[in-house]
Amino acid sequence: MNDQEKLERGPAHQVFLKPAGPSLGVAPPRGLAPPRRGMFASLVHPPFRRYWIGLFLSNIGTWMQVVAQGWLVLRLSDSALVLGLVGFAGSIPTLLLAPLAGVAADRADRRRLLISTQSIQMACALILAAATGFHFVSVPLVGAVAVVNGLANAFTMPSHQSLFLDLVGREDLMNAISLNSMQFNLSRVIGPMIAGLTIAAFGETGCFLLNAVSFVAVIAALAALTSLPRRRAAGRGAWVDLRIGMRFARKRAIILPLLAIAASLAVFGTPAVTLAPLFARKLLNVGPRGLGGMLSAVGLGAAASALFLASLGDFRKKGAAVFVAASGFALSLAGLGLSRSYVLALLFLAILGASMSSSASLINTLLQTSAPDRLRGRVISLYALAWLGLVPIGNLQAGAVAERFGPAAALFVGAAGIVLTLVTIRIVKPVLGEPG
């Protein structure tokens, strides 16, 4: 059977076939959930455990840079629109290159590709450290570095997410994705807290330097992995592989609605994190330490929800859970827009983090289990395009709305956009909310 015939026929829908150990490819009896394998089941795989630890340490540094860069841009420009434009610059490479990055993830050695992208991001952090330390930093320079950083990140996402299945297998995929979300968001708690103190004591330079050092952890973990097999198909070009991936996504009924939800959260929801420095100053009247606390609240809520999902294992009704999580995202945006109390804002930011983390993990798992191994990188690249690539559009719209009507209005527009998307999908594709 050639690729075209396989594509037309397609694999059995993995949402209904939940393989586990010797029962590979056999669905559990109707009405019974697959057995739970423990909250930290995926960490029993040594390669994944080392990679997970490296990611956690590196992401602490990354979140320190996120806080420092946002505060630096706002300090230099005092403009919500400029802050959104820098976010646009950092995300535009994913918007343009995510599908090709997915082809690379399916054809190349993912380990070598990730080592290269992480090294480039380390260099970007060092450039920002030098620019702030020697006082030649400017908004255009920060924007240019953001573009290079975004270029490396565009090729990181599909290979990074696709690597999980290589390291843990299908049985522990949901657990691995949830624990990855947990470490990412736990680093969101720790990183901003350290960043707030570091900025207050040493300025943004300290954050950029510590981020550069943190990349050593993940690069070392990747270097310790054995080389993964290349998946290049003889005699077939990258554009052919790209078209095959796009055609598969169109033919799988569950994929497009999931991508639409991810896109709505990216455009209308994630700018709340990007523009957090603006909300800290204009709505809540807090400084760098207060900003660090806000982002930490997002991370705390996200880490808690990720642990909860990891404890559930490969549960049913993931489609319905996506709707619940996305609705919580909209609710948290509206609540944050109404908040003028710092404590109340922290509560809504924690809900926002939990909703964002749950949505991402659930959509990611459903997409990966809906795709055959040979197309996994390309399907994940479409998720990266929707979840990360469209963030610049969200940053622009939220920055423009905040500039014209105020920061609270940007949050209300975001909540309305997510609700409208969910209602539309519920009408057009109600099956997404059924058991699956």
C-alpha cells in the first residue's frame, strides 16, 4: 500500500483505539477506561526523565527572559502597541515556517535539530545580556533578536513535541505531555519570581545571562540521547511531504475543529500573558515584583491542572474536556478585565493558567493520537502554527485594542472571541464534545 492509498484509507481513529502494552491496537471494553499507570508513569523512561529535567531547568531561564524582555520593551517605549509589535516579531517565524518545520521533524534526526535550535536561542540570550549590560540596547535590536529567537523556536516545537512518542511510547504519551506541561508551567512560577527579584537587584541583564546558562541543561540532555533514525522518503521532496500532511489534516474530521480552538486561544487568549506588563502597570499599579507574582500565578494554576491531567491517564471524553477548558479560559479573561484587586487578579490568572495548560495538553494529545507516526511531525506543526504562529496576530489585535480603548477592553474582546469560536464549533461539529 503506497502513501496515497494509506492517506485515502487512513488509520483507525486513535481516539477510540487506545493501545496499552500487549493489547496494542485493541480498544478497552465499552464503558471501561484504560488502566491508569500512575501520575509520573512517563518518568520511568530514563531518556525522557533526563530530557524532562533539562527542559525544566532551561524553561526557568526562558521565563526569566520573557519577564525581562517585556519589562525592558515597556521601559524603553512606554507603549502597549510596541510591546505587542515585539511579540509579533518573535512569533511571526512560526506563522510562516511551522509547516516546513513539521516536515523537518518527520525527515531529520530530531535530536540534532533540537540541539541546533537550542544553541541559537542561547546565543540570542547572550546578545541581549551584552546589549543591556553595555547600554546599547534599543527596541529595534530587541525586535531583531526576537525574530531570530522565533526562527529557532519555529523549528523547535514540532520536533520537541514529536520526540515524546519516540521516548515513552503511546501508552505513556498523555502522561508525558501532561508532565511536560507541568514542568513548563512550574517553571512559569519559579522563573518570573526569580526574574522580578533579579530585575530589581541587577536589571534585565541578570535575567538574560541566567537564561543563557540554563540552555546548557537541555542541550546536555539532548546530547545524551542516542541518535534517532531519519525518516526521509527516497525520491520525494519536502513540498510533496508538506502536501501529504495538509491533505491528511483535511480528511481527519477531528483535526480542523481542534486547530480552530487552538487558534482562537492563541489569538484571543494568550495575549493576556504577553501584555501582562501592561496590565500590571495600568490596571493593578504594581511593579516588577508584582508582575512576577502575576506570571507565577498563571504558572501555578497551569502546573496544578497538568498534574491533575497526568493523574487521570488516558481518560475518555477528551473532546468535551477541551470545551470545558477553553470556556474556563474565556471566563478568566473576563474576570481579569473586571479585577482591580491584585489578589483577585491572581485568582483569575491561576484559572487562566489552568485553562490554558489543560487546553494545550488535551488538544496536543488528541492530535498526536489521531496521526500515524510518519505524519506526526507535520500534524504537530499545524498545532504549532495555530497555537504559536497566530500569537503575533493576537498580540497585534490586543495591543491595538488596549492602546485605543484600554487594557480591560482587550481582555473582554479576547473572552468574546473565544466564546464565539466555541459556539460556532459546537454548532458545526458537535461530535467533538462527545466521548472521545
